[in-house]
Amino acid sequence: MKIILTSSGLTSEKLKRKFIKLIDKPINQNKFLLMFGVRNNEELKYVNESEQELIRLGINKNNITRVNFAKEVDLSKLNNFNAIYFCGGNTFYILDRIRKTKLDSLIKDFINKEGLYVGVSAGSIILGPSIEIAGWGSEGDSNDVKLIDLSGLNLTKMSIFPHYKPSLKKEIKEFKRKISYKVKVLKDGQGILIKWHN
């Protein structure tokens, strides 16, 4: 299992070094799935920035397959890749769509087979036991898809709170009191590495 959970992507030199160290072969030979659920041009702008981030690290643009799960996804075409870079967005919408497109099973199988997963914001939150934290507090996502089952993919034992800043400290303390699992706060530019062999 090789997972990098981030708040804002591979935006620090430390995270970039960890990422490159985890890649099995020369970086320009790796094939990536860039996963996102884009509903408008504003969200697409962030996806394009993420793709440029990967290209600047040395990844060949032709080795990046973009997967917009806001549309139907042909799972049979998503094979022969070395890493997943999972973008952010509205966490409730994202979890709902990956369930409906069966991408949740693909992600779980890939990670359990030692594939490298990089999560950004919501892409980090969905791997935990629950996504409830995504809607918590003054800056939480709205559950506009009316998602009832807030269970995450349960590939980590903690919930990630991205985009943390000191003004949200009280809200996080309140959230921690009501749940039984760990919460890890990440400021933009920060990330956490989870690595072990099955």
C-alpha cells in the first residue's frame, strides 16, 4: 500500500521528493490515471493545474489518462497504469459518482495491489472510514446530492481534514469529540505518507 494524502496536491518540495521516491520506474515511463468529477469550467481549471503539476515533475503528457467520472466510465479501458492522482472537489458528489461508476472497486483493488495513490483534498478524504468531516463546520461541502451513506473507502483508519487553518481549530475539536476514529489536519502544502506491504 502506497498512499500520499494531501491538502492541495504535490505543492511542496518535500511531497514531490516522496512522490518521486515511491515511483517504481523512471518517472517519464509511468502511466497515470488523473481522476476527477468536473461539473463546470471552474472545476476544470483545477484539474488542468493538477495535470501541469504532474508534467512539471517529468511525467509524459501522453502517459496521463484523464478520467472524468461526472460522465460514464468504461472500466475495461482503465488498465496498465502505475499511479492514480485523484483531484478534489465536492466530497459528497465525488463519493456518489465513484460508487455509481464502480471506480471505488477499481481504486481499492489498485491500492491493495501496491499501486501508488495520490489524493488531493476530497481525494484524500474518501479513503477514510467516513466522509462526514467534509461537510463539517463553516467551510464544509454541501451535501447537494443528498448522500445518505457517508462511509468512505475505509483504506485508512483516519479522516483527513484538508485546507486547515488555525481559525478552524475549535470546529475540529468539536468534530473529534463526536467520532471514534482519528482525524489528521493538513494545511495546504502538507501531506501524509501511508506505506506498508500487505
